[in-house]
Amino acid sequence: MKRPVVLTIAGSDPSGGAGIQADLKTITAFGCYGMSVITAVTVQNTMGVTGVEAMAPDLVAAQLDAVFSDIRPNAVKIGMAVCRETIEVLIEKLTEYRAEHIVLDPVMISTSGRRLLSKDAVDTLIHGLLPLAGLSTPNLPECEALTGQPIRSREDMILASLMLHRQTKQPVLLKGGHMTFSPQDSPEGSFREAAPVDCSDLLRTPDGVRWYRTPLIQTTNSHGTGCTLSSAIASCLAGGLSLPDAVAEAKTYLSGALAAGLDLGKGNGPLDHCFRIKPLS
């Protein structure tokens, strides 16, 4: 049986909740064949990131050559790129091999506040790598850093997504998980702090905008949500879904993995990427 093939390019998380490990679990959960190119080894767990060691750029290039020369992926997910030299390698190789269905999660700062992308790499990311991606999936702080536009409301999300879309000429999924909304808020209304019940993501394409509203899941087991969502979207694109449908399917999966989150570790526990897989009796 031929399976869709998805390549993840990201950093390694030894605790298994984020990065390459979360990506491969997600790709497998969607019935795809997962491959990986490691850009960095991190020292992290559910309590935060305490160390990052970037892979040598020539080793990243060699990994990409090994994959594309043998098993061509149907989709590519990009996570943590760490430095300008690595981003330049990604631009060169993904252009050389004409990679398709690239989903870029612009990992810049960890939840615990550690910088995961060097400052001198941001310009190369914006003007070189983002335009190659068929979709970027920044969260609100990342989009603020990429556009310089403060985001405090739905109107701000609309404006910031437009700014990033004009910069990259590519679709943008702006993740609103850092901001929650009350039911009386219309998609164009203002953010209210009282009684939040849902979070909203905004997909901007050349055809316009589409809101995805999902119930707010009260959980501390949220380690690796961004990695999981972008990998799920890439898997759906590899399987032949349209971009709007891929986002919808990926968000449904993410909600299920969050709701089934695992009480592991002393900090923010991981999602349950295998919640749809029947466990051994």
C-alpha cells in the first residue's frame, strides 16, 4: 500500500512532547510515512528549554540530500531552524528539489521565554524561507515579531495576517491560542477578557480570510501544540486535502489530542498524539 510521505525538518525534544518527536507521532497518527531532518538538539522537558545545540549546516544539507534523492516527500513541515546559516541551507535545498506543500511553523521563542531563532536570522526567514512555504503558522507573539504589529483583538489579527501575507505572498494561518474570546464577540469584534470560551485561528489566502473557532480546552498538558498542528496540516496536504480542509482536519485532531493530554512531567505535560490509536489491552 502506498502511503503519503511527510518530511519534518525541526529540532529534537528528548522529552518527546514537541519537535521532531511530536511531528513523527502526529504524522503516524494520520497514516502517513514520516521522515526527519534534525536541525538542532535541544535540552528540554515539560518545564522548559535549557539548552540548544545547532547541527552543522553542511550536515543539515547532507540529511536533505539523503532524503530527497531517495524518498521524495509529498509534504514538508519546517519547525525550529535556529540560525541564519541553517535557513540558507533550507532555502537552497528546498528550491533545488522543488519541494511541495511546505508548512512552516516559525519557531522563534519557547513557551518558557528562551530564544530559539537567532536575531540575525529573522530577516532571512522573512524574505527567504517564508516565501517558499505554501503556509506559515505563526502564533500571535511570532506574528508580532515578524510584522511589528501589536495584536490585541480580532481586528489586529486581520491586519497582521494581511501584513505577513503581503510580505510573503503566501497563505498564513495566524494562531489565536494566546487570546481567547467570549461568545458575544463576532469574528470582527473586539477581544474581551470576561468568560472566554473559545479560541480563534485565522486563515488568510489570496481568496480572503476564514475563521476557525474551537472550544477552549482547559488543560496544562499543552506541550508541543504548534509542532503538532503544523505536522497535522502537512499530513493532510500530503493526503490530498485542500488547504482549508487540511486546517480544519488538523485542528480537530489537535483538539482531541489536547483534551486527552497526558499528565506527565512536572510542568506543561504533552498532548496525547495517540488518542485515536487503540491501546494494548
